[in-house]
Amino acid sequence: MEVKSTGLRGSWLKNMIIKRLYFDKAMSCAGLSQLFDKSIPSIAKAINELIKEGFVIEEGYAPSSGGRRPLMYAINAEAMFILAVAMDQLSARIQLLDLNNNPVADMVSVELKLLNNDKALPQLIEQLNKYIAESGIQKNKITGMGIGMPGFINAIEGINYTYLDAGGESLSKYLSRATGITTYIDNDSSLIALAEQKFGIARSQQEVMVINLGWGIGLGMIIDGKIFRGYNGFAGELSHIPLSDDGELCVCGKRGCLEAEASMLVVAQKAEEGIKNGRITSLKPHNGQSKLMGEALMEAANHGDQFAIELLTEAGYKIGKALAILIHIMNPANIVLSGRGAKVGHILMAPIQQALHKYCIPRLSAGTELLISSLGFDAELIGAAVLVMENFDKEERQK
């Protein structure tokens, strides 16, 4: 299948202007000239062409600062669209967004178990093609697809070494052919960090650790203003920091990992056990459906259910113990609680801080601020869109 792209092939400057306006919303010719080190006439020429092509609109004049007010330019949000996909171990969310990251079609969530599921990849492709067909948007208006997913991922090569085996081929290229849309993949936690840096509470910050509180516990690392991936791209496996030698068995084969002790799946399982053992709670059993129990537990905790709060407090303390190790190694300015679990961030804050007080050297922890994401569960979808636009200026497009 031919891969469609709305990128302006051969026009680096115009692609860079589109990319910049996506992130910065509105800029003047003078600001773009300074940013790209190009003459104002060159910028003005490119802007005028982009206006004629429907990619850029005049936003109006900037507020007065004493001199002549510059004319500001913004992206035309409906000039093209981005298909954003956010995956976890149990499901995938699919959302078509405009260039202001606003939805233009209903978000669809589908059950998609990744572990030990040889049919996961064809099932994903089927759902993607169905969504595209039913969206009502012409495929040539979709500039790209960004997918966040768990696993050990080489984002440059587009390979997921953990899930969705494409027969040794690049998964991003495989999906590009199967859907007809240029596709980029990255680790879910890295994309959440990218979203927080570009549009969230960590906007423009240089040293931030972003914790993805999902069914697992992920980490996206922003160092010197960039996503840090480590030597072979797998940095940030906070979930497998060992908290004990004789703890629960983790899916990685080790015992006592943070994920096996404090992930939302583990908390949900403990809730089921507590209900069976007669704990007083508003929660109802979900017969092993951990996703439903996890959602119900967070909702109950936010409404004051003491058993739910107790379980989250226990998990928060263990997360705080792992964050103490992270602070000692990285000394970040900020740690952001993001992802699905951000909705109970205010409950997790106190036990995390308690653990930090116990396990951190005060001189180190005193300089780190703990923040709760405003993007929350939407962060991965926004990060998937950001991934597409981060690659928008690339001259070579996937085939």
C-alpha cells in the first residue's frame, strides 16, 4: 500500500515554519527570521506561500510594546490531521487530532492484550484501518500516525523488541504499509514526557523526570531539554528498580521490582483480594478484570473510600522509595506524576513525600519539586501527536 504524506517535500523552510507554529502557536516574521537565521524577506515569502496553500493563517497583531505591532501568524489547525495512538499492556486508544491537538473524531478504546498474543499486531492494524475509514477524513489529509506503546523500543529504527513482532522488520514501516500512513513509534513513557515538555506542566524545562503511572510504572527522562534514551535507547526502566530481594515475581523474571510491588495492576489485584477477604469498601468485585477494577479504585479513592486510599497510599510509599533512588542519581529540578494515575496524584503525593523524607539526602531532595500533570491520561495521545510533528521536517519520508 502506498504511504500517504502531506509533508511539503523539498521545502525544508516551510516544513520548519509549520512545525514551529504547531509548538509555539503564533509567531511573527521577525521571530521566525531570528529562530531560523533566515532573512525576513525569505520568511515572508515562505509564509505567503503557506497561506496560499492553506497551512498558515494571520492571527492578528501582537500586543503593543511601544513600537509598531508585528503581524502574528498561526497554524491552520485543519490544514491536516494527526492520528494518535496510545497503547498500554491491555488496550489501545485511537484519536484523530487537528494541529491544535483537538479531537476531530471520537476517541475509540479497544481491548488489545499485548503479552503472549500473536494476534495483537493484525488486530491493531484492523482497528486502525477501521477507525480511519469511519473517521470521515480523507487519508491524504492525515500527515502521519504516532504510536506510544510499552516495551523496549528503538524509536529510530521503529522496532519494539518486547511486543508486536513484525517478523524482524521495522514495526513503524510495517504499520506504514498496512495503513498507508507514515507511522512513528516510541515508548509510551517517553511520549508522555515529550507531551509534558511541549504542552504540559514541564513546558520548556530542561531537567525533568516524568513518571508514567499506568498499569505499569514508566519513566520519561528529559535531560538538557531533550528526551534521554541512554546508550541503546532503553533508559528509564524505573519499573524494574528492585525494592526487595524476596518480593513478588515480576514479569521480567526478577523479584521485588517496583512494578510488581506498586503498579496499578498490582493495586487492582490487591483490591480484589481485599474484597474477597471481607474488607469494608464501596468497591465491587470485577472478577479479575484488573483494568475495570483499577479505574473503579481510583474513582472510589477520589470519593473518600478508605480501603482504596489505603491501597494507593501503600503503593505511593513504594513509588517514593524508588523516586529517592532516582533523585540521588539524577538530581532533577522536577518530577511530574503523569499518565492514567495522575487523577489520584493528590492522594499519592503525601506517601511519596514521606518516603522521600525517609530515604533521600535532604540537600538533594530539597531542590526537587513534585508536580501533578494537568494533561493526565491524555498525555500519551498528545505525545503521539508531538512525535509526528517532531519528525515533520525530515526530508526522507518512510516508504
